[in-house]
Amino acid sequence: MSVIIAIDIGGTQLRVATFSGDSIIPVNVRRTSTRSKEGNVFERLTAALDSIWPAEPVDAICAAIPGPIDPARGVILSAPNIPGWVNLPFADLLAKKYRVPVFLENDANLAAVGEWRYGAGRGHNDLLYLTISTGIGGGIICGGRLLTGAHGLAAELGHLIVLPGGPVCSCGQRGHLEAIASGTAIARYVSEQIAAGRTSSLASDPRITARDVAAAARRGDQLAIEAFANAGKYLGQGVVDFLHIFNPSILIFGGGVSQSGDLLFGPMKQAIEGLVMDKQYLEDLAITTAQLGDDAGLLGALAQARIKLGTG
Amino acid sequence: MSVIIAIDIGGTQLRVATFSGDSIIPVNVRRTSTRSKEGNVFERLTAALDSIWPAEPVDAICAAIPGPIDPARGVILSAPNIPGWVNLPFADLLAKKYRVPVFLENDANLAAVGEWRYGAGRGHNDLLYLTISTGIGGGIICGGRLLTGAHGLAAELGHLIVLPGGPVCSCGQRGHLEAIASGTAIARYVSEQIAAGRTSSLASDPRITARDVAAAARRGDQLAIEAFANAGKYLGQGVVDFLHIFNPSILIFGGGVSQSGDLLFGPMKQAIEGLVMDKQYLEDLAITTAQLGDDAGLLGALAQARIKLGTG
């Protein structure tokens, strides 16, 4: 009976879980906070692993990492939310301690793998996953395999240039999809318009979030509706680029902002219809929201371990 | 000894060639014109095949097609330069006549495969190929496999949106890479600027080509230099998107306009340096021109047949 340990390291919480056979229900699961004053993150991670380590032999560990990694060397290049995790030889450290194979992959890529194997993307071989929350991340399955690139840096779909010279992105460059269509960008759009003198029911909020903007839009606030329409338009433009590049059979949208429904996806679909160069790209194309929610990273790590072991 | 027949159907000429063993030098080759009044293209193709058909058993036929295809069904969806080739069941027609497996793929994809196996891309597993001539085509090798998408329509890299609302593309949409950085677009840029009153040594030419613009630029013509700089800037922007999406280890540029050298690639490299979000994408990244020239399609068809048969 195959035993896998999956790890999902998020910005605020860290989860470890043991899975057995071909089940996706954990035998055991433990969560701890990523940020804490008690010891460092790596110590809290190994303490959590120790606490759930099973009696049976473990076949592999696979971890979802919130930042760029080098999958070949098993190194975390950086993890923006975890100070000190720079060029961390994560796989080696865990492999030395637990003496099992250790795989790692960035969280958006593993969320794509999770949705592909256990979620909204089952049965598809060419899948595009976008997670829209404070930022925009992506993962691609093409021809039944995860796209990683030569050094594990592929599928940075949030950094597609959709408006040359446009708003500044979290990465420092301009006009990226993330800088226009993420939750942060939607909230910023409203704040900037209010600062420029536009009226809105949100004008009195000192710190506007995309969730506030969605609520205001549902109440009929014109600026809030416009903010989602603008984000959706550029999201649609980016999606059209991805259709022409990957010709997927399914688009899956995860992340909190994807809960905004037609506020975002109405304008997105309109942009897609208007900009796609051939209707064939839309034939048999499924467009759907993610099914695994916060479990996408953990189940993606599980799926990836089974793929790497040749059992999934 | 494996015997493969490769077919390359170009806009003006059509070539068929027999290859034996693991050689890339044809045993026999025949060319005919694609456009002619003597019979239709398919009849000229089969006549050429008949004339070189070997005494030994043929293992497979593979054809490079100048237009979108459905690789699963072996159907040519359309071939812009060949009237009447719409939804043509090409693989079935040839398989019925010759009783051998028939594969087909679009010519830019097969040029990528050819460069990967026998040309500038040998040894790479993540390769991006762009051909810049009257249009811009692309092919992607990711993780050691050709990217085709769910219905064979992937890698339309020339149709990346680099300037929303920009110049009209051959496909009818606006602001695509092809509409700004192809040979046609470079020549059009000069013509439009001259029509708007700019001076240039090309002002007296009734019909300007990208080759004329390159020659004028080398003589110091400022408008011609500017035309290549503008194309190179947007080409660089598109390449940066492709780096963030695919993280390739090599970029290969084919097509006539790629012969323009630093006129195009100087501004392109400057744009890449300025727009890439992390220098890691440029580490160990080879940027080179194609090695196979006009043979890329034919040798790509050969390579693809060997891959499909598991012998290459």
C-alpha cells in the first residue's frame, strides 16, 4: 500500500497530511501557522511531519511551495512570504532527515495538477489553470504533463504583458495581467479613481479590498462594476493569448477573486469572443471554477507524488 | 532498415523525399511547384510520390502542411495558399493509396521539431522556435515533446497580442506580434510613414519589401532603421512573454527576416533585458538562428515520423 506525505506551505498556514493507497482522504493531517515566534518555519514543518509520521514505510514526500523553485535540484529559490527561504535546499534537508524521495513544485503548478487529477479538470489532457487572488498564478497541463520549463520557471501566467507601459506589477515590471486583473489591482483601481474625484459607495473606506468592491458592485455601485469590467476585459485578452498558445480543452479559475462570478467572467467572456482569432479555439472548450478550493495545493502535491512514483 | 517518406508543402514549391535508416540525407528527392495548371496539387503530390516510391517497404509518410491541421484525424483544416484544401482528409487519402501510416503537422511546428532533432536545438528539451517572414509562425518543444494542444491548434505565437488595438493582423484581429514584427509589417510601417510625409531613400519604391528596408537600413536610412527597431522592440516584448510562459533553454529564429541580424535582434535583445522579470530566465538561455533553412519543414517531417515510430 503506497503511503505519501503531502505538504502545502501557504502564506499563513502550513499543512502536512498522510495519504494511503489511492485515497484522497488523508489518514492523518496536521496544520500549523507559517508565521509564528516559536521556532522557524522549517522546524515547525518537521515537528508537524514527526507528529503524523506513519508506522508504515513512506514512499515519497511532495511539497507545494509558495514561490519559485528549481525542481531538478529540489531547491526553493525564494518564498516571498517566508523570510530566510532563499536558495534553500529543501528536498535535500527533508530527504536527509526522513530518508525518502522528496519532490517539490510551486503551489500554482500543483494546484493545476490537483484540479487535473482530482478536481474540475479530470479527463482533460490540455488544461489551463489560473488562480486569481491578491496576485495571479498559473499552471499548465499540456499533452498530459505539467509544464515546468528548462529550470522550473514556466507558467508565470500572471506576468503576461497585457498593456505595455501599464500599471506596475508586484514584480516591478509594468502592464502585467496581475497588475490589472488581480484582487489587489481591482481594489487599487477603485482607490485611484476615488482619489481622482470619482464618486462611489466605497469612498469612505480607508482600505478597500476586492471583496469590498465585489459587494459594492452587487449593490449597483458603478465604479465597482467598472473595476471588475476593466479587470475582466484584460483577463479575457490574456486568456485569448493562452488559447492561441496552448489550445487547451478546459480553463479552470481558482482563487478568491474567481468567486466574483459574472462581475468578472461576464466581461472576460465578452473579450474572449471578440478577440479569439478562430472560433475553433472555443469549440468544446470548458470554462469552469476550481473544485478543490484551499485543498488544491495539498491534493496537487499528493497527485504529483503519485505521478512521480508512477502510481497515479 | 527504416524507410520514411517526408513531404514539405510550401506556398510555392512542394518536395517529397525518401530517407533510410537514421540518415538525414535523402535517398531520393523530387520537387514540383505547388501552383500549376497541370492537375491539382494533390495529383501532383501523388505523382511525385509515385516517382520516388522505393522498392523497400515504407514505414511511414509525414507531411509538413502550410496551415492549421487536426493531427488526431489527419485532416487539413485549411491551407491559405492552396485553394480547395479545406477540411481535406489528407492522411486518409494517402493512407488508402499507399497503405502506410501517415502523419501530418503544421509546417512551423515541424520546423521546430526539425531544428530540435537535426539543427540548432539539438540537446535541448525546452525550445522555442519563431519563424519571421511574411508572417510569424511558431513551434514549441516543452519537456522533450511538441506542444500541439487539444485540437492541434497550439503555438500560434505570431498571434500574441503585443499592442492592444494596434495594427490589423492577417487573421483580422489587431495588435498581434505578426502585425507589428513580420516582414510585411516592417514594410508597411515604412510605406505608411512615407505616405505620412517622412523622408526616406525608399520613398521612390512603389512596392517596398522587408528586404528593401533592411538594405536601406544598412545604408543608414533612418526610417528603415526605425522600422526594424520598432519591430524588434515588440518582438522582444513577445519573447519575454514566451520566456515567462515556457522558460525555454533556447530560442531559435528562422525565416527570411531573421537574416536581418542586429537590425532586428539588437532592439529585441534590449527589450528582453528591460522587460524580463527575473534574470534567471536569461541564465543559460541560448539565442540563435535556425540551421536548417528551407529544409526545416522536410527534416522536421522526417524527425516527426521517426518520433511517432519510436525510432528517432
